[in-house]
Amino acid sequence: MAAALLVTGGAQAQQDYPAKPIRIVVPSSPGGGTDILARQIAQKLTERWGQQVVVDNRPGAGQMIGIELVARAAPDGYTLVLTASPLALNTVLYKKVPYDPVRDFAPISQVAAMVMVVVTHPSLPARTIRELIALAKARPGELVYASSGIGTGPHLAMELFLSMAGVKMGHVPYKGTNPGMIDTMAGQVQVLMSTLLPPLPHIRTGRLRPLGVTGAKRVVSLPDVPTIAEAGVPGYEVIQWYGIVAPANTPREVITKLHGEIANILKSPDVREKLAADGAEPVGSTPEQFAAFIQSEIDKWGKVVKSAGIRVE
């Protein structure tokens, strides 16, 4: 009888979820893409459930501080983390990572995907990806590209491009996208790999020339810019992704309820419009699909990091 009561009580608790405020940890500073997306979802969940959903920014250590906090939290659905690619990338970049991205979390959904773009200074005699590859082969070691830092998504995306294209370029890592973008516009470096949103205004004014986007299809904001795959590197595809996970062993019923609500939120016209304005698209994948995607990212970037000899201390 006691066992039956425990089972019934647990089922009832899960049925009543959420019965208290929920915390969504964002492992980065306020104002960034992850933070903005988390606040959109938190507001929508609060409206739907009538239960407060708050965002808690815990930046630092390549997002590892906030991610570890959630890995160690109670698996009851009341502490979640909305994270991005570093959830998977950190394990292949750093020697010591205080969490396992597969073992320590219960995936809920990949919520959004954002492409990156290769841009050049307009003076560079390469107007297409094929011409950039040919120029790099003709002038080995002379071309230099900028990224937002060692081990960041743009850095790894460019290294994968160079590897698949069979060319080499020098790398200048900056502390963030804007400094590298400024130097690209000034002609100090020739090429920049960046998430789409920062260079978009400068592409429209002609200060930067876009050669290709990293996704599987063209983007609405740059319909005339081909994907890198169609422009000369077949099979190339890279996205900057965002997803939400809970601690491992969170009850399946809670995961299912969270996924259903978040998937519906991502279908909201206002959310889709805001994501499109930021150069992103909603995803809303199932927990199983997101789990498989995380593992595929670990496998994919592990090979790139090893081949390029990248290591972040």
C-alpha cells in the first residue's frame, strides 16, 4: 500500500507540474541571443501556465558555469538551461569539463538554428566561394580570416570549410564578433566568418561582401547569397544552435509536457517573426531528435578540432 501511494503521489506531482516557479538558467550574459530567446520562452510559458518562469543568467568559463549548475540540480523540471552549441563543443575543446553533455542531461528540444556567413572586404578579388578557394590556392598562406575567438562556432565553422575545400588561411581570433568585423571592413583581414546578424547591416551598405551562408538552404534576409554547399563545397553545413535541456532523470512526463509547450510557442507568429529578424529559424525537435543531434555535434566537431589541432586552455 505504501508503495502504491508513493507511485500515485509521484504521478500526481507530475500531473500537477508546474506547481511552483521554474528557473531557466542562461549560461551567458544578458542581452545576447541565448538570453533573448530564453526570455521569450519564459514569458510565453508564464502566460500559458500562470506559473512564474524566470531567467537566471550565469555566465562564465565558456558557458560551463551555468551548464554545470543545471547538471547538478534536482531532476524535477524546475531548473532548466537554455544553452547553445558550447554544450557539445566544450567537451571536445577543453581538457576538463565539469559535465557530460549526454549523460548529465535530459534533452527537451532544439529550439532554434542560426546560420553563419562568410564575408570579405569588397576589394578582395573573389566574388564567390569558388573564387575565394581558387585565390587561397593561388596565394597560399597570404589570406587571413577573422573569427570571434578560438574555439567559437565561427572559428570551427571556418576550419571545417578550409578542410573540406582543401585550402589554408591564417586565423586571427578576436574577443567577440565586432572587433573582427571592424578590421575586416578596414581591410586589416580579408575574410570573416560570423553569425548572420552582426554583419547584415554592413552587407546591405556594401561595406562587406557576402559569399555564402553555412546552412542547408538560403536565408530570407539574403536570398541572393548561396549556401556554401551549392557554391562550391558539397556537403558543407554548419549552424549555430540553441536548445533547452533538464537534468538527467527528470521524469519523462515532465519532459513531454515541456516539449509540447515549447514546440507550440515556437509556432507563434510573433516568436517566429522575432527569430527571423535575428537571422534564426525555430526548430522544435523532439527530445529524441535533439539527443541524436547533440551526439552528432560532438562527433562532427571532435574530428574538426583534432584535425586542426585546436585546444582552448
